[in-house]
Amino acid sequence: MPTLSGEQKRWAFGAAALFLLAVGFLGFALNAQVMVVFAVGWLALMIFGFVGALKMAKGDFAHPLFKSQVMLHVIALALLAAVVARALP
């Protein structure tokens, strides 16, 4: 297995952090029965998006396609934060 460069490690860490955040939000959504469809859909999109991007990028975490997947999920996180902020009194 080849060693990863610093840039590849940063993008892989970002993707892993977003994935763990999505799994945590899925647990919260299932427990509270709030936004369950969003939580399941976000996790499914994340799995298929990251796997597809890595397959097309031939395993390069610093490939622009993988970076765009990470940024797409950062935007989804921002939208989630906006919805939560709007729902709070």
C-alpha cells in the first residue's frame, strides 16, 4: 500500500470526519424521529459518492473529483446547520 501525501491525508480525514458526523446525525435522527429521511439519504449519498469518486480517481484522495464530493457534503452540512438554526427559537 503506497504512503499518502499530506494533501491526500487531509482530504481523507475531512471525508472521514464528515462520514462520522453523518452517522452520528443518523443516530440522533432515529432516536428523535426527526429528519430521518434526510439522515438516511445523506449517508447513502455519501457512501455512493465517495466510493464512486475514489473508483474513478483510482484511489487518489487529492483528485479533484474526490475533493468535489467532500465539498458537496460540506454544503449539505451547512444546509443542515441552517435548518437547525432556523428551527431553534
